Amino acid sequence: MRQLQVGMILVGVVLGGGPDRVTAAEPTGAAGWKVDVDILHATEYGGRYGSYSKGHVHVDGTDRLWLPVSVYFPDDEPNTDAYQPLVTHIMLISDDKGLTWKVTDRKSPAPSHNRVTMADGKIIEMGSSGWIRYPRTEVKRLQKLGYYVWDLGADSDYCAIIHDLWQKTSTDDGKTWRKRQIDKQLPFFAHFVARGPLRLLDDGTLIFLGYGYGKDERKYNDDPKSITWESGRSHVFCVRSSDGGKTWKAVRVADGKLSPSDSGFTETFPVINGNGRIFLMLRTGLGSPAFSVSSTDGGRTWSSVRKTPIPAKHPLPMKLRDGTLVCSYQRRTAPPFGVRARFTLDLGKTWSEETVLRDDVPFSNALAEPNTVQFSDGTLFTAFQALKIDDRGRVRPFIGGCRWSQNFRKPFAVKLKVPERQKKINSKQGNP
């Protein structure tokens, strides 16, 4: 694609002394090192891109990085959760631990988000129809049925609901599929967002995540000029099956009433272990702290929710090889905007001091999805998306990243004593 510039821009290397390995309880100040890169940015070629949406960066067994990206182009129809027009999907790879990147037609080896293979070879996939769009004339009928209806307004001239969850099963290696609606087995949801991922635990239990609320918890905004569509206090649910996908049960993970946000708990960001230990970061409102919750029995029961020191829209945790959890997240609440990370050794009970990964993002809007992976040498790589100003003063979307050592905490800065002011005139009397 000639319209994409993919490559390496070495922004800076931050060096410091200190050990190569630290625990979450051992702050190290400026120790460690970090290298910043620009992964992808927009150019002018027959028009401009509307935005990027990066998937989660994945590292394979050879330390190659894979990064799926959706490129959205300007359209007359607004780009919303209910309708995303004019999009192209690409895959980026890096063979040098994130320094340089290129577009590839190869398929990523990352585990499927919502598909698993059972011990008997049966393939199960879970998903949702997403926002189902209807003419605006259907608003009252859908509300009467119990759904929360997002009215996109007269200009778009449609409304939408999101509520379903389906399962597809194949017994012939994906040649044919049988599909059925799982939401019929669950309590009625006025609003349900299927998040996933679908995961198979060691004991054969299937785990899936989502959030939503019932029809008695619906709320409607009577202001026709309001652009707010999320209404109702959402709870987080673990949808699980212990009989190979024949029957499903929704277990409430977190009560939305405990959230500081009126919208409750919404998006989930999990670490799921095969032994049934599950750790979730929970999104609240923009600028509100993220919460955490955990399970040790495959999602049957859950701990109480716990407030974290992470004020993030997308708090993305990842388990390191030594068992430590690192959570990377965006700083959008106040300048300097950028990307941060913290470590926890005890499933979110305590956290390390904040690691400053990027402090140079000029805009809070569109700063999102900073996820981290670990290389075989123990170093880390974090990718994110944001907006920046190009060399012609234009605001453009870009995808950035950084490779860093686990003991890095913040850029090195020197504290210097202010020198004494010298005499303004130092010439000697007389002619030169």
C-alpha cells in the first residue's frame, strides 16, 4: 500500500544504571533503558486517513512481532461503534524487535481471540452480531421488547441494539459449522457487549467475558442533541460452560454499583491461566480509576473488586514469564499525555511505582490500546495508537511503540545547581 509509511524512526535511547531485573516492590528511579519508535503514520497520497485502530501486538517464538491494524478512511457516514465505513485491514511485522516494520500478507500466529479446539478435535467459536442496525421507525418497538436502543439521529437515520451472543461448532475441521444463539440460555440483556476472549481451561471449562445490564436498568437521554449513547449501569459477566459448550451460565463478576462511574464496569482486560486463575482489569469512566478482580476457580466465584492507581481507559495487563503482571495504559487525564506501566506481584493488591514509557504525545484524544509483550531476553515491547503533529503542522494518526527493560521507570534527568550570574560588562578600562 503506497499510502502507508511503515518504518523506524529512532526517537531516543534513555540509559541508566542499575540491575537487569527488579520486582514490583523495588523502585529504581532512572535505572534501565528504553528505545522509542514510530511504527506507522499517515501520509498525503490521494487523500488522508481518518484514523487507525491497532490490534494487540503479539510476539512469536522467534521474537518476531505481529501487529494487526485497521485503517479507516473518511466517509460521509460518521465512524461510530455502530457503523465503521471504508476500512482496510493490514498486518505489520517486525523482525528486529520493533525497530523496523513492514506490511505482510502472512497470517499472524497469535492465538485466536474467540476460537478454541477441544480435546476431541471439535472447534468452538463464540461471538456477537455487534450493533444490529434498524430504521429509526423501529425505536419504540425495540424499546417495548426491553432493549436499550441507540438512536443515531435524523442525519444517520438508523438506530441500533447490541445484545446477542452466539456459538458456532465444527466437527470436521472447520469445513461446516452449526450456529446457535447462546443468549437464549442467559438472563435477558437490554444491552450486552461480548468482549471475549474465548478460552479453554485445563479442566475443559470454556470461559467468555462480556458486560451489560437488564431491561429494568435502562435509561434514556431525552436531550436530542446529546451524543451519549451508553446508558444504564453495566455489570461484568463471565459466561462459562463445563460441558463442552452444550450449556452456558452467566456469572456476575463485578456489580456495576461499585464503580465510580454512572455507566458501571464496562470493558474487561484479562489474563486467563489454564489452571483457572483469572485476573481482570475493569474499565470505569474516562479519568476514573480502573478496578481489578480475580478468580482462582475458573470463574465460578470472584474476589471483591479493588480500586487500582491506574486512571486509564484501556488498562491492558500481561503476565511475564516469572509470574509478574505488567499493566500498560494511556495517560489522558492531564498533560503530559503518553503511555505508562505498572507491575503487580499479588494480583493487583499492590502496584509498583509508575513507569513513564512515553511522555511526548501532544493530544489526549485517540490515545489508546497500549499493550505489552515480552521477548525471550526478558525485555518488553509496548505498542499504542495516538495523534501527532507532522513536519507540516498537520494532525495525523500514528502508531508508536517502545522497547524497554523491566527495571526502567522514567527518563534520566540531571539536577544541576544554578550557576552564579557573571558580570555583564567584563572589559578592562582603557583602549583595547
